Amino acid sequence: MNPRMMLATTARVLGQLRHDHRSVALILVVPALLLTAVYFLFENETLPPGFPRTFDRVGLMMLAIFPFVVMFLVTSITMLRERTSGTLERLLTTPIHKADLLFGYALAFSIMAALQSLVATAVAYWVFGLDIKGGPGLVVMIAVINAVLGVALGLLCSAFARTEFQAVQFMPVVVVPQILLCGLFVARDRMNDVLEAISNVLPLTFSVDALQEIAGNAEATSAMWQDAAVMVGIVLVVLVLASLTLRRRTS
Amino acid sequence: MSHLARDKTKPRGHAASPATAGTAAVEAVALHISRGRTRILRGLDFSIGNGRITGLLGPSGSGKTTLMRGIVGVQKITSGSISVLGQPAGAPSLRHDVGYVTQSPSVYPDLSVEANVRYFGAMHGATAADTAEAIAAVGLEEFARQKTADLSGGQSSRVSLACALVSRPKLLVLDEPTVGLDPVLRAELWERFAAMAEAGTTLLVSSHVMEEASHCSSLLLLRDGLLLAQLSPAELAERGRSNDLERAFLHIIQEGLAAQ
């Protein structure tokens, strides 16, 4: 790996985004708006005293799910363009290492994801008084790991799409099942065995577990770190798989 | 254009500098390339001299792009071999020395001209001065800060060329670089290629416009995946019995068909 080539790639990807004001606005503002909608959805719920608001549970999980979904979409489209426009092939004739390219992408989009989750987390805490035991820093950390997971899966899935239309179709395949089974809608221990087994191996599950650890404990628990470590491991495996789809030489 | 053909070709290989003359930049031996079930190249043997412009000419579908992809190492070879600057095509150590400009511009449309050239330059450790020089070389100084998507088709292909020039390759492979350019720009580009060859760069330029052959010191004539001939433009005019290189090429094709 070569840090100069990796950072040049990060700067290039961010430069491409910078020219696209609308996408930047969508990335930064939409999660906060959706969070607002979630807040008002549950505004009038009646709770027994001492029972946590639904917003504190669902809003928190959404803080981690947004960056995952958005970065998956943004990355798979950007990478697909790179594959179809010939720039990828051209890059692979230069001395750049595949890892420089993939980590350059991952770094660029994690910077965007960090900004996105800072905005969303700030809104959740300061505007809607999100009430959890753990600190916002850990929430942002999990959100960024989730974003990188989205980036890695997006890089991988772009290899299996020929058009942008196909790339978008991977969202229901790759993203939606993870959201359904991560414990947001139904607690995982109340799922049937098959669904629970599937949910046990889906990456997003670990981030929801980690967030629940953060919500329930003032200090970072070892279970939380373990979840985070598993996610980082999954990200690395997916990035390696993605690098296998980058061929310098085609037949 | 035919007058150009004559005076360009008298001293065949004049562009090769003494130091590199005689050594081959590219050498293909019994080269076969298939894509899927289609046999694109069917047994090519040739060598391309250092420090000169070689034209790769042939009708569309003759295998020009596949051959170029093989030389830059992005295309798997079915059998035979290509060596580039003394190493097998696609060897990692060649990545600094071989530049490739595809037919449709492979640049980032949402970046400025400068950002594109800077990015590809970064892969070769190019400086800001190298970037500026490459942009100047294709005459896009005044557009340097403009988004590539806002430029015309001809301008974008020059951005693509600048992205290859910035690494100062020893071998520059150009797939139809002059398509869609106006005559003035085309002449300017050929002048630039000639200057680069003079300075020792080896250029392989494909075209389906035969009149461009006159700018090359050596020609590879390709048809249906077979090498019809490797000759200089003067030899082409002679063998094809016409100073109109287009006609000369057609004559050679007909000759070949008659011989079969």
C-alpha cells in the first residue's frame, strides 16, 4: 500500500462529491429530517412512568442505519461508474495498488459518514433530547463503522451490477433484510429460530447490539467493543472480497 | 495529405534516437487473443521500434483495440506472447512506463481538468508543474479549472490524453486519439506526437482513417485479426500502387483476398 495514492484517491472522491452540492445536502440533511419524522411519529405515545420513549430506542438505531444505507447507495453507484466509464481500468494500468483504491474510497466516505452522523446525532441529542446512558461519541463511532460497512458492501455489490439501475436493485437484496432482522422491528430473541440464526450473522445486527449496549450503560462495555471488533472484521473481509472483483486483466 | 506521406517516409525510422535504435519497444510472437468464443487476433508477429510513431490501422472490428489492450496488459492473452520494453506485457514494473489512452475518454466528468490530471499524476509521483505541463501540452490551460463534463467531446479526449502524458510514459498507446477533433487540433496533436517521438517516447497510435498513416514512421495493417503487412507509408503507397493511402490499403486487401 502507498499512502500517497490512497490519500489522492480520498481527495479525488471527496472532490467529486464537493461538486455535487445536492448529494452533499442530501447526505447531511436527510437523516436529520427522517429522525425528526420518527420523533413526531411517537410524540403522543403514552408510557408507564420510567419506561423509555420509543424514540430513544428507534431513533438511536436509525442513527446507525442511515449511514449504512446512504453510503451503500452512494458507493455502489460511484464504483459502478468507475467500472463502466473506463477510469477503473485506466487506474489499474497505473502503479496504484487495489488496496489504495478501496481504502481511499472507504476513507472518503467515512469522512462523509462522520459528518452525517455528527449532524444526525447532534439533532437527536440537542433537539429531541435523546435519552440514553452512554455517550454520543460512541454512537458516532458505531455509525461510522456502519458507514464503512455500507461502503465495503457497496464496493463489492457494484461488481455484480452492469447498470446503475441494477446497482440500486441491490438495496432490497443486501440492505433491507439486514434492517428487518437487526432487531429494530422485533427483538431478535423473539424471532423464530431460522430468522434469528440469519440475523445472528448479518453485520448490521452487531451494530444494533452495540448501540443497545451503549444505551444501557454509561461506560463502554466489553460486549460493545466485541460487537465493534466483529464489525471491523466483517468490513475487512468484505473489502478483501471487493478487491478480488478488481481485475487488472480481463479475458 | 499524400505529399506528407512522401516526405515523412523517406528516412524510415529517422525518429529513432541512436541510443535506442534497433531495440524493440513491443514484440509480439504468435499472438492469439480470443474474447469469449470469438477469435479476435489470430496469430500476430511483429515488433515496434523504440522512439518512433507506429500506426495501427485497420477497419473497425479488425482487432485494433484488443491488440492495444493486450500491449498495455489489461487483456488476457490466449496464446503466444507480447513483450513490452523487454518484459511480459502487464508486468507490474511496466505500470510506470506505459501510458494508455482509451478511445472514449476515461476521466472523471465531475472533476475539473486539473483535478483529473493531478489524480492520475499522483499515481506516478507527478508534481504540480508536471500537471500544468501536461495540461498545456494538450492546449487546455484556459480550461484547467473547468469541470470536464462542461467541455466538448474533443476537449474531454484531450483531458484523457493529458492524464496519460503526466506520467511521461516510455510507451504511449493511443486508441483513436484524433477522432472527433477538428483538422487544426488534429495537426497540432500529430506535431506533439512527433516531438515526443523525437524525445525518445515510443507511440502506438490506432486509427481507422488511413490519411493519418502519413504521420507514422511504421504501420501495422490489421484486418480481421490478421496482420496484413508491416511497412512504412512509402512502402504502403508503393505496394498499394496509390499515393492515396486509403486506396493503397484497399488494394492490399484485395490482393490478399485474390491470393486466398
